[in-house]
Amino acid sequence: MHTIAYIMWCFQHIGWGFNCYQVVCLEVKKMKKKLSLIIVVLLALVLTFATACGGNTATDTGTSTDTGTTAGTDTGTGTTSGGGDTYIIRTGAGTGADNPMMTFMERFKEYAERESGGQIVVEIYPFGQLGTNAQMIQAVSDGSVEMYMLPSNYWGSMIPEINAITLPGLFDDSAHAIRGLQADTENMFEPLFNDKGVSCLGYCFLNDYIWATNIDLSGGVEKMRAQRIWSNPGAAYAGMLEAMGATPSLVDVSEMVSGIQNGTLDGASGGMSLFKPFNIQSVCDYLYMGPRNVGVFPVMVNLNWFNSLPADIRDIIAEGSRIVCYEGFDSYNSIYEYGAEYQIEAVELARADGMTIIEPSAADWELLSGVMESVTEKSLQDLAVQQPYYDKLLPLAAATKK
């Protein structure tokens, strides 16, 4: 009964009053067989009351929220982080390691975590662990993922104007496209991105798009007719294949290799930054080094999440993206030098593994150039919203041409 007396004393001093004390004592006398149950209930009541009165000192626990920041942070747009909170950035790619996109993410992670003193934590999820490319567009837009990189043409389903960047013939190659976009002081696409809930922090250079097939195109690129080829969406990729008489397949990249293996696909359109991680030489015999369409990867972040961050954290994220998109690193003088060397090494590895590398003939290039011109013209007619942006990109392409 010492326990009961103690509990009653607690009730008296907490303020529940003597009436509560009498009632409880009466109930104890009436229900001696349930004494243990009453003790448990009373202890729970005391604990609950004490927690409610004195629990405020532990409310700011730093628990991660859905937006990637931690609870209790000062997220005003002009504030600084104060050095005590953690900001999680989830990002990823449809491909795996040893890929320019993954190199970007790893370098960004190193920079952001170092410069923030560990306040920024970057979690990288390769091989589509966060979802398909289509799902990631929605995820970055709604904020369920903080940052992601996808080919610009995937964003074309939501922001059709961005397709103008990769229209055939505008830029000579991917490096040229990045130079042109870097020269865009107006940042012409940013208002369109913002309207969809995202912001672009830079454009990552990958490799030019070529074709991996199981047919020998050395006798003429016309053999692409009737081939079923995995492709990115957009005029520069699917549109080019259609103009060549091939049938593009827009299934997710995770199904590319299995599709070629089971015979539902005959090949793929992509860069070595895609083909190397997926070991394309295991399913294709030939690598055709054309048509070399442009591949540009915007670095997208969720706008509301980004704007909610303290100013110093935003600055680190923005500067980290700019550095890894445009500046050299390690022994490379520029990101373009790295991309060019990556493609050369990847092609040579494919050759060593038994792939036949085919360079387009002069006749092929003449045919491809004509097809590119017609594809661009048709795309601008079919999707007229591209025209103003295409017109703005033309002088940037001329100014940055080498």
C-alpha cells in the first residue's frame, strides 16, 4: 500500500484535489482484486500529466521533415543556418557508377558537405532507386525529392519550350550547347521552371547521342529503317529515329537492356555515359558514331524547398552546382575535357569487349544533316511554343561556336 499512498500524494500536489484522493481510495477498497491494474493506470496518469507540464524542453529534436530540412530550423529566405541543423538532399540517377552524372553528384556531395561543415547531407540513389525518370519529374516538382538530374527532353513533357535546346542542328554537340546555355545571362527558361515548382541551378554536360545496334550500318544508315530502338523522348531523339524510318520505344531506361535481350528492341539511342554503365556491349554488336545529337542535363531542385533554406545553405548548394557543372576538376581543365575523354575511353572499352565501331560515311552525314533539318522544322511547326526560345538560342549558339 506504500505505492498507493505515494500515488495519492502525487495527485494531491499536482492539483487534482482531495476529492480525487477519496474516490481513488474508495475504488481501491472496493476492488482489491484489481489492485495491480489500478496501480498501473494511476502511474500512467501521473507520468502523462508530468510530461504535459514539463516536456517542452525537448521538442526541438532535429527530426528530418519531408522537405529535407530539419525541424526547428530558421528557414526565412534572408537568414543564416546558425550552424546547428542538418539539411538532407536526396538525389539520384537512372544510371549507375562511372557515369558523368554520378561524377557530378559525387563532386557536389563532397563540396556541399565540406563547405557546410556537415550541415548538408547528400544522399545519392543510383540506378533509378527513387523511381523512373517520369516519376522523378513529378517528385522534384512536388518536393518529395529535393534535387535530380534528367535529360532536358524529359522535362519537355511538362515544359515543352525546353525542347528547343536539343533541336538538331542548333548546337554542334553537347559541349557547344552547354557553352551556349552558360552564356544565357537572361536565364530564359527559369520563369518556366519556376511555374512548375522547380529551379535550374546549372546544366551538366554529358555525351553526344549515338546508336547501339545489332545491325551493321557500315553499308548505309538507311538500314535503320524498321528497327525498334530505345530512345529518349523529343525531336532530337525519337523524332530523328522516326524520320529515319525506325520505331522509337520510350520505355523507362531500366528496361533498355532487357528489351534488347528479349528481342522486343533492336538497339538504343544514347551516349556512352548511358551505354557504359549499362554494359551495352553485352547486348549490342555495333556502335554507330552518329548522329551525335545534343545531350543536356539540367540540375533541378524543388523551388519551395530551396527558397525555404537559410541563405548560406542556398548559396553553398547553388555554388556547388555551378562549380561541378562548368569548372574543371582533378587533372581536367574543364568539364568538357572530362566529357570528351570519358566518351573516348568508353568507346575504346566497348571496342576491346568486341563491339564494332562504325564511323558514319560522308554520304551518311549528308543524309543525317538533311534529316536533322527536316526534324527541326517539323518540331517548330508542331510545337510552336519552342520558336521564341529557339530564336533566342540561335545567337548564343553562333557566339559560342568553335
